[in-house]
Amino acid sequence: MKRAAKKLLIVIFLFSLFLLGIGQVAGAKNWEPYQFRGDEHFEYRILLEEDGEEYEVIYILDIKKSEKDEDIFEVTYTTKGTLTRDELGPEAAFGLWGVYGISLNMLVINPAYAFFFSQMDLQEGEKMNFFGAGIVKITGKENIAGREGLICQLFSAEEENKMVAEWVIDPELALPLRSKIFEDNELQGQIELLKYFQY
């Protein structure tokens, strides 16, 4: 009788571990950057440093379904910032990126790193080594603009304490809540969500 009770307890314990494992896998999510739903408004603050000067730019991405066809979307990009009179020239006509010398997609998420997130389960404590490319660690959670995201840090493949980039990712959104890029462990640029809503 004691032996049967012991076996039953072991079976219950193993089954509980199995259910716990399934729950953790079900709670984990993958993220596919740039998979927009449409009818969305993203507003970001971009902070850049160049030659010891800091710049702030507001970037707005607006995606609205066309009234003519539900499979067509009207996309509006707005950048707002300030320039001195000397900086007003041909570069200013292209959304300020010519002035600041950094492409927006590299600041949001370098396309070379975007594939990492389709390979990973996004949950706290996850760590994955992408041989030769870097090591991604998910170190915690953070709230930005009323949304919760996971803090994903990319470290150099050669030096595990040298951070290359950091993103705060809400798997429900097509873009990160925040993105930071580093060079020699110094922050080079940052884009952070100020506002998100759906129409």
C-alpha cells in the first residue's frame, strides 16, 4: 500500500513538472519585427549624440487603412526636430536623417539582428548564443508608454560583457518600445516610444 502511494506521488509530481514546463513554453513568445497590423500610430523620441552635442527628434509613424480599399494602407512618416540656420539645406528635406548621419532602421533594430527574435522564446532569463554574431540575454521587464516589454540585451560574441544593443520588446507590437545602440559600451543613440494607439 505504501509503495502504491509513493508511486502515485511520484506520478503526480512528474505530471506537475510537465504541466509547469508546458505553461512556461506557452507563456513564451517569439517576436517578428515589422509585422504591422495597420490602423496604428507610433510616436517616438530619438536621442542622438554627435561631436559631443545631443539632438532630440520626434518620429511619428502612422498607418491607416484606406477608405477606398481595405487591403490598402496610407502610411505617413513625420520627423520633428530643430536645425540652426546653417543646417538648413538639402539634407533637411529628407526627414533630418541626412543631418544626423544615422539610418532610422539601424537605430530601431539593425536588420542583421532582427532574425534573432524569431529564433528565441521571449521570456525572462532566456539566453541564446548566436555563434559569431552575439549573445542575447533577456534580463527583465520594463514599462514604457503604458506597455510592458522584455529587456533584451545583445552582447559581443568576442566579449560577453561588451553590450552592442538593447531593446525593450512587447511581442504584440511591430517595433520595439525602446532601442539603444552602443559603441565601446557608450550609448550612441536611443529611440523610445512616447505614444502608441490603434485607430
